[in-house]
Amino acid sequence: MSTLQPTLNAASAANLPAPVAPATPAVSAKTWIAVIGATLGAFMAVLNIQIVNASLADIQGAIGAGIDDGGWISTSYLIAEIVVIPLSGWLAQVFSIRVYLLVNATLFLVFSAACALAQDLPQMIVLRAVQGFSGGVLIPMAFTLIITLLPKAKQPVGLALFAVSATFAPAIGPTIGGYLTENWGWQYIFYVNLVPGAVMIAMLFVSLEAKPMKLSLLREGDWAGIATMAIGLSALQTVLEEGNKDDWFGSPFIVRLSVIAAVALTAFLIIELTVKKPLLNLRLLVRRNFGFGILANFLLGIALYGSVFILPVYLSRIQGYNAEQIGMVLAWTGLPQLLLIPLVPRLMQRFDARIIIGIGFALFATSNFMNIYMTNDYATDQLFWPNVVRAIGQAFVFAPLSAVATAGIEPENAGSASGLFNMMRNLGGAIGIAVLQTLLTKREQYHSNVLMQSVSVFEQATRTRLEQLTQYFVNHGVLDRTDAAHRAYVAIGHIVQKQAFILAFSDTFYLLGLALIVAFIASLFLKNPGHVSAGGAH
């Protein structure tokens, strides 16, 4: 009898129904409307950075701003945005997500229209700062809604939607900005927000649940952390935006701001790690996936915003393209993403998300290395395939990286996670652009010195070229041969400088490629959360 018992038990167990995997909770239409409405807002907020940068020269001319001072049109927006992103999680608790999002979405639209009516630089700076403060709210709140409202199985779909704002918007911004400026006028880069903005507000209004505000939280707020963070990030962002123009630490203004940033941000870190109710839970950074995910996301920001910065500068300075022509070139870093990003959630169901992240970073890095041997003729046709490869890489990276990094984040930490994740990407972009501006200047000087050593009047090739240019100017109406010879020397100088700039631009792409290789290495340290690779099984 005892020998038959295990057999009977096994047979009985075999007849029992197999355990059923927990069903994925159904997501209501109202929830999807809230997520789509919020991600539309994030898309517009990110788009507004690049769309304005593409038309900055026209705006500066219209409001009478100089080239140096005109940079504050972008800087004021970026400072306000980077300060409000980490604040948003707490402020949403205070005022409720519905009130906080609807008020800021409305303010974003109002101040977008107001920017188009600005009469001078001070007006524009103030209006852009308020627009950046309200628009900056839309980015982390969309991310927060995705990781709190959607079940794990559906989060890849939500994060793919968010990727449209995070990677597609920066790529397509110059295209839209260039077209509107060349054909309609710079004011329309602000008016373009109005129609999709109205749709966004309507979607948020009907989908977000009304909840009571918790104004009592204002008394318990981490005000010391808020103050030190706001001062530190504002100072740091200003240093990064203005440093290269002001010769970095050769400027007392930059030195003072750097000291303020260092002191304030150090104090912020100490405060956040010691107070009972910190503004941001920095201890999330010691979690393996979130920590390495933040590092990879920071480096992604460097490459994402850095490449969007460097390509238009190259096309404008070296190839003489206008805003619309630049936009057409950059469209090929955006349009393929629009086709590929919706496919990424399906890939995440079939393959380990870390493999997709690795392939994405490898392709993005490769696209930059494809541009390290630029020549005088390197323009639209030569940039086509690097831009397409870059688009594929960007499409593959963001949603899987966000899903893996935030896997296991508790609802009460969602605001901190969203604030940190999005702030670090934007901060990476600011640091990347600052480094690239400086590298471009220094490497142009280096290559000019090297090239000028080869361009000597003792060289027969140089003397022959000078004679040819002198004769060219004589044949084209310069009567004085001495004047023609002087013009020939100047022309040689311009040729050398242009070649030095082309070599310097090649170096910037090399640096971006290296940053992405480091991001690729960081992604190798990510653990595989089962619910991502298994397509959402709990």
C-alpha cells in the first residue's frame, strides 16, 4: 500500500487543473486617455526646446537681441524646466495630480502664445521661463502616470508612447521649427502648441480623477532641500549654457556660479540623505537597476541632445544650410523612430529587454562613429545612413531602458524615480552640449595650428595655390595685383579654418560615440526583471 501511495498522489496531481497565471488587469479607456494626454504634453514640452533653437537667429533679430544675449531665450526655459522636474512628484501630492497637471498644461499654452507676442528680450526671457516651468511639469508627470496607472504588462506600451516625446521630439523639432520659420514666421513655432495643447487639456480633464488637495503637506515640505536644489540646478544650468561663450573659468561670473552650484548641490545631497521626508528619495540610486539605468539614461541624454545640437551647427556653418534645409536632414533621425517605437513593446515580449537596450546603444554609437571621417562634401546624402542608423538605435533604447530601470519601484517612490530619471537625462543633455561646444572650439584651434604648419610659402604647392587664387581675383575684377594677392592669402586662411572645423566636428562625433559605448557597458550591469522579459507575466 505504501509503495502505491506516491503513484496515486502523482496521478491525482496530474488530474488537477494546471495553475493559471494571474490575468493582466484590464486597463480602462479612461486610463489610456490620461496616459496619452499626458505623453502628448511631454512631447510638446520637449519639442519646444528644439523647435525654438532651430529658429533662434530669427527670434533674436525680431526682438532686437544680440547673439550672446539671445542665448538666454533658450537658457531661461531650460533652467526653469530642470528645476521643476524633480519638484513635480511632491507638488502633485500637494495639489493632486488632476489640478497640478491641468493648471500647468493651461499655463504652458497661455505662455506659448504670449512668447509669440514678446516685444523685447527681457519680456521673452520672463515668458520663456514661465513656459519652461509649466512645460517641465508635463515631462515627469507623464512618466509617473505610466508607471503608476498601468499594470506591469502594459507599461512597455506606455513607455513606448513616452519615448516619442523623449527621443522623437528632439529629433523632429528642428524639422518643424525650420519649416514654420521659413514659411510662416517664427511666431508660429509658439502658436503650433495651441491645437494639440487644447486636445491634451481636454483628454486630461475627462480622464483624471478629482482627488482632494493635501495643502497640509506644504508645512511638512523639505524646504531646505527645495531651496538648495533650485539654487544649485539653476546655477549649474547657467554655467553649462553660458560657460563656453564666457571662456569658462576665465569669467568671474562663471566662477561665482560654479561655486554656488557646488555648495548648493552638496548641501542638497546632505539634506536629502538626512531628513525624514526628503523631496527626492536618493536611496533609489543604490538599487542596481535604477542606478545603472540612471547612468545609461544620463549618457543617453548627452548623445541625444548633443547630436541634435552639433548637426545643425555643422550644416549651418560648413554647408550654409538654412533652418528648413537643416530640418529636412534631421527628419531622417525622427521619421524612422515614429515607425519603430510602436514595435518595441512587441520586441520586449519576445526578447530580453537588456538585449534590445544593448543593440540600441550599439547602433546609436555606430551612427556617430560613421561621422568621424567628414570631408568638405559631407552633407545631406552622406548623413542619410548615419541618421537612419541613429534613429533605429534611439527607438530601441528608451522604452526598454525605462522599463528595466523602474521595475520594482513602489508607488510611493514613483515621483522620486520619475523626477530623477527625467532630470538626469536633461542634465546629461546640458552637460553634453557644453562639453561639445568647448571641444569644438579647442579642437578647431588645434587642427588649425597643425594644418597651418603644412601651409607654408616655402612649399611649392602653397605658392602654386596662392598664384592660382591671385589670378582668379585678377580675372574677376580686382585691378590691383597686390590686393588680389592679399585676398588669396585670406582665402587660404578661410580654407584652412573650414577644414579645421570639419576635423573638429568629426572629433565631436567620436566623443558622442564613446559616451554611448560607456552607456552600453552600463546596460550590461542591469538585472533582468522577469515581468519585462516575459512580456508582463507576474
